[in-house]
Amino acid sequence: MTQQQNSVSGQEADAKSPSPPKWATTLRALRHRNFQLFFSGQMISLTGTWMQTVAQAWLVYSMTKSALLLGSVGFASQIPVFLIAPFGGITADSMNRQRLVIATQISSMILAGILAWLTLSGRVHVWHIFVLAALLGVVNAFDIPSRQAFLIDMVGKEDLMNAIALNSSMFNGARVIGPAVAGILVARIGEGWCFAANSISYIAVITGLLLMKVHCVPRASKLSPIADIIEGFRWVNQTRIIRALLLLIGLVSLVGMPYTVLMPVFADKILHGGARGLGILMGATGVGALFGALTLAAKTGIKGLGRWVALTCASFGISLFLFSFSHSFWLSAALLLPAGYSMMLQMACSNTLIQTMVPDQLRGRVMSVYSMMFMGMAPFGAFFGGALAHRVGAPITVAVGGVACVLGAIWFGRALPELRIEARRLIIAQGLAGGEPVQELNAQPVEQ
């Protein structure tokens, strides 16, 4: 009788115990000191990065008035990720990730400083921008898989999903602020100061990385680098759910993402907004993307993420299609909100599912394939998008990309039921869900 009373009392106490506030759940990865340092430093640095992205696009366009060259610069900046990311992946698996990320951030700071000096001194030419963009792409080929794999070292498996979402929200918070500031600075004092501000902003993230106390244990391998790379590709190819997620990411990067490269054309020739308008349009995409990342950060389980991937890919395509036909500046800005929201939510959900299912010893190499699909396919999209826009116009190019994204979403949605069992097995094997996610990719209503 006493045990029953105690049991009832315990249940009543559990029922009365207040659940943590929503904001605490959304920000739970920030309880880790290392992630606090990473988050604050990256927020400052990424704001500078987005300032440089917008200013560089406007500088190329103002010098050349060519959509083809805009696409070509995008190609030069991202093709190294496609070609070199596999080596970045094995480096992330075999070296101290903290030191590796510090090295990539210092390299990025130096490249931004060189571009600032060339621009402010009046020496800059288009070929300078191509060379520096390509060198930054080489740095990113090592930085992206290292930074993605480094998240688990900072927060552990329990808060990994939230850290990915907050990392995305930080990226897109900077995407809101950076383009807006860049639009003002470019119009008033020129592109060079945006590049200088970006170079200085790296000091914040480098300082944060140096202050971290992270226990990184590099993986020892008896295989050759090429054999290591092949092992990662073989695992991705043999794992249907990972392969499907990465193919969808690659499709969106190839046909959907070129709209960002063509944004100066929309801002100038179609919507007549100039450099300030370009900043507003890019900022609108960032606002939507920020809300997308925060939506995922507020989620506490992985159930339904597969359905989210399919739906957000479709809504991204629809938003792009409608945007391509708009001739109203503010309507175009409004349509970029759901476009940014959908794109980021699809990418962040895919990242979360992949990192949830991948074994630790393959994490860097699998994230390098993610980098190849996310950023590595983008240069091909930028180049062909620029070439197609040169022939048929930017609106038609973006509309075709939107339709292709919708078709990709339909394909992935139809494949979900067959992918469910494999996803469940992989997640349980990694011990990240305690066997709970029986329907993590099932087409069930999203948790409220």
C-alpha cells in the first residue's frame, strides 16, 4: 500500500513538474561552453562573409554587366569543393578537427584581406576575383566537412540535432544582416570596405576556436588516402537513404541554387533596385532561411523529418517558379521568404538525418560527400545557369529550376516508404534515438 502511494505521489510530482520553456529547448546546445564560443564567433564572421558575397557579386556585375561572368565566378569559387572535398573529408577524420578549422579560418581571413587591398587600391581586375574565389573554394573544401564533423566534438550526440539547427540559424542570421549592411556600404563607400570588414571579422571566430577545450581523437587508419576515400563513397552508395538524401541535395544545388547567382540581374534589370535592392533581396532570403533553421531547432525528435525534406523541396521549387515571373520588387522580396525558409529547412533536415545515421569513423568522409552535393554541385548550376540566362534570360532559367525541384520532391516522396526500415536500423545502430524512431521517415503528420 505504501509503495503504491509512493508511486502515485511520484507520478503526481512528475505531472506537476514544469516542462522547460520553449526557448530553452530551442537553445539547448548552447549549454555547452565550446558551442557558445563557436556560435558567437561564427555569428560575427559569417556576417562578414555574407557582406563579401554580396559585394563581390555586385563588383563583378558592375565591372562586366554579364550574367555569364557572374555564373563563372560562382563556378570558380565552388568547383574546388566538388573536386577536393573528399580529401577534406579524410583530413577531418584523421586530424585534429579543432586545429584544422582554425587553419581554414586563418586562410579565409588572408584571402579576404588580399581582395580588400586590391579593391581599395584600385588594382582589382576580374581575373583577380576569379583566382581568389578559386583559392577560397580550396579552403572551403577542407573547412566545410571539418566544421560539420566538429559539431559532435563540441556538443556530443545528445544535442547534435539542435547544434546543426542552431548552426544553420546562425548562418542565416548572418545572411539577413550581412547583405543588408553590404547593400548600404556598397552604395555609399564601395565594395572594398565590405571585403576589409570580412577579413577583420575572422578574428572573432579564430579567438573562439583557440579558447575551446575539445577532446578530439583523430582516427587511425591503415588504409591509403585513396582507399579511405573509396570506403566513404562505397558506404554512401550502398546506403539507400543517404544516397537519396544526397541526390536530392545535389539536384537542388544544381538547378535551384543558381537563382542566388543571378540575383544581381533581377535586382538591376528586372526589379530596378540597384545595389541596395540586391541587399534587400538577399536579406529576404536570409530571413526566411533563419525561420526555417529555428523551426528545426525547436523540434525535439527526428520523427517526420523525411516528410519535411520532401515538402520543403517542393515548396522551394514553387516559390522560385512564382518569383521568376514577378516584376514587383516587394512581391519578389516576399516570395523569397518562403524560398529561403524551404531551402534551409530541407538542407538542415537532410544534414540532421545524415549525421544521425552515419558512423563516427566515417563522419568526415560522408560530410565531404554532403559538401560535394551541397556546394560542389552549385558551381555547375552557377555556370550553366549563367550561360542559360545569357541566352534565354534569368526569369526562364529560374522557372525551369523551380519545376525541376518540384519533380525531385515528388520522386523523393514516393521513395520514402521503402527507405524507412533502413533508416530505422541505422539510427538505432548509432544509439542516437534509443530505438524510438520507428517512423522517422514515414509520411506521418509532423509533430506539433
